[in-house]
Amino acid sequence: MKNKIIILGIESSCDDSSASIVTSDKEILANIVISQNNEHSVYNGVVPEIAARSHMQNLDKAVTLALGQAKINLHQIDAIAATCGPGLIGGVIVGSMFAKGMASALKIPFIAVNHLEGHALTARLVSNIAYPYLLLLISGGHCQFVEIKDLGKYKILGQTLDDAVGEAFDKVAKMLYLPFPGGPQIEKRASIGNPKAYILPKPIINQPNCDMSFSGLKTAVKILIDTLQPLDENKSNDVAASFQYTIGEILKNKLTQAIKIYSKNNTNNIIVAAGGVAANKYLSSVLTEAALANGFKFVTLPIQLCTDNAAMIAYAGLERFNKNKFNDLNFCPRARWSLEEVK
């Protein structure tokens, strides 16, 4: 262990409090995630104030559990990396201040990590993937195709013009009165529904770019549900399946467009899917087929690394540590922080 760099990662951008310890040989010694689903389920969505207060209670526990699982002590940590944006600003502030306090007390480097960069680089933690590669980031708050050129060099090729795909899943689940969190519930219901039961719109699908739009699709689902009242279980399953199928068709089309744009400047034919929605097995299957049809290898992540977790933050911190990219303790957390602004 003496010859290894050890990074402690802190993640608190939304409703999961997480601490992870990753070494320079890409070993995840611990990855503790404390869920807040019970606190938010009564509201059928994440309440920012409750999330921030829960992070204050959970982060110390998460770090203690991570150290115990890794069988190391704080004085063996070489640097602390924390999500400093984008995200729910209350939670981001709690996590970043917690990490800064520890770094200051231990007199070790503090590394401010962009949450999206954490998702973007996770494939390099679990697979031997070289720069550059194409990223499809699909989560509750983001949906974009990004050219990952190198550490701190990212170009957005296309993105949603309104809602993220994960938000669309959660909102449709809420319309169907499914439990929180909604994304996995939609996938479960869709698996026993008829994906061709209802024809739903595919906004801007024919435009020759890889931008996306999901707001109109959400509205169309709401109108459909209103016309199907009373909504029994079979109808609900068919709506879920038709919605998921439509999302798949949109992403498949836009993936092909993104590959065309990316391939103009790159020959490394790899596309990585990251973010919570990447855990959806149906969408992963559809996108894998589309990637293969275009001569690309489609790389998916272990489910536990798709959703928000601190291992991805620790690993991004490790890459930055190796390039001596440290941050002052006066670094300001950000609610909005584009990948193209990361240096």
C-alpha cells in the first residue's frame, strides 16, 4: 500500500451520500453509497433542502464506513477529491466543504471534480480505454454526446434542448403513479408491456445533428394517460413500454448522428455510456446494436458505477492528481458547470 497513491472521493450532488477510496492501480477499496430514497419517496421526487440536510448527517458515516472497508486510516490518504458541481447546490456545498475541511486538517491536496467528468472517466477506471472516445451521458439531470479528447479536454457534440432523459423517465413514472425512484419502475413495467401499443412522437429525430428533446414526449405521454382513464395495470405497462421504446428509438438515431460527427476527427471507435439511465438494460441493448452497426464498440459500466457514486469522483481525482491539477480551498462550488468549462 505504501507505493500506491490513495484518493478519497466524496459525492453529494443529488440525493446519494457517497464516499469511496481508490488507489493508483485502479483498485476500488471501498465505495459506500447511502441512499436517501426513504426521505424523498413520500414526495415522489428529490427535495433539495432535505437532501442537503441528509448529506450533513450521512457523509461522516460514509467516510468512516469506507475507511473501515478499505482497512486504512485517514493519514494514509494522499488527496481528497469532491464533487464541486454541477448539482443541487445545497448538497454540493455540504460535500465540498466537508472535503475541504478534511484536506486542510490532514494537510493534503484538495481536488475539485466536475460531477460529469466523474461519469465521463469511469470507463477508464474499470476498462483499459485510451483517449479519445465518444461519451453518451444519460442521467437524471443530463443527456449529451461528448467527445472525450483527454483529461480536461471535452467537446459537447449534442445535448438535450430541454429535459434530460432520466427526468423524463421519472416524470412519466409519476404520471403512472409508480413508486420513487421512477426510472427502474418504468423499466420493470415496460418489460411486461407492449412497446408498440401506442405511437408516441420523437421530437427533432430527423434533424441532422445529435441534439435531443424530451419535453414534448413527456407532454404526449400525459395526454395519452388522460385519454386512457381509468388506467388499469395492463394499460400502464403498455404506456411504460411504448415510452421506453420511443426513448430507445430517439437515442439510437442520435447515436448514429453523433458517431458521424465524432468520426470526422477520431479513429478510436469506442463509445461509452455513463449515468444512471445507462443502467437500463433495454436501452443498453438497443444502443449496443446501433454502435455495432456503425462499427463501434459500445462500453457499459457496472450498474453500481452508473448511478451517482464516489468511486467515479475518486478516480477523476486520481487522474487530476497524476497531472498535479490541485485546487485551492477557496474554490467555489457551482450549481451549473459545463464539461467544456473544465480544464
